[in-house]
Amino acid sequence: MSDTVRFTYEEPPFADNFVEFSASWTRRETREFAELNGDAWLALIARKMTTCKLDGITAPAQLTPDAIDDMDVRLFRWLTTAATAAYVQVNRLGEAAASRLSATFAAATQTETAD
């Protein structure tokens, strides 16, 4: 698994736009993603971004409340959906690791009881 999660806008007029998020989130950040809104949510998203091209925005630090207010609503809605998809993917990474661990534990337990 990559250390980042990348999404690309695939249709005109934003076909060359993309956003990339870190695949490493703390438990606090995943909780805050669901709890925060407005400028605080935007600040979290900007911190989790590793790189981007969102119309005139070419760095996560440029993702300010004013920049979002001036963003085309189609691109904004896509960005919020991409951020949500990154959040979901990161959470699934933990589920996959836990599932493998559970399977290993179950196999070890069955081996111990079979002896």
C-alpha cells in the first residue's frame, strides 16, 4: 500500500486536477474528520493533503477559506468527496490489518486446541 491516496478529477473542465492525501491518519484525525466542519474541517483536510492541483491551488497550504469560497462548486464538491473517500480508504487499511491478525489468532488457537 502506498503512503498516499490519490484522486484525479476525470472530466472537463477540471480533468487535469488532482489531490493526494496521506494514508497515515491518527485516531484523533479520523474522529475529527467526522466531527469538524467549516474552517476547522478545511484545516484538517489541508494538513492531510500531500500535494494537489485544484484549479489555481497548487499546494495544500493554499487551501484557505477564501480560496474555497472562490472555487467552482463542481470542483469543491469533488474535493469533499475525494477527502471522504480518502478517509474511508484509510479506515479500511486498519480493518484489513485487524482481519489478518484475527485470522492468524484463530489459526493459532485452533492449532493449540487440536494438540
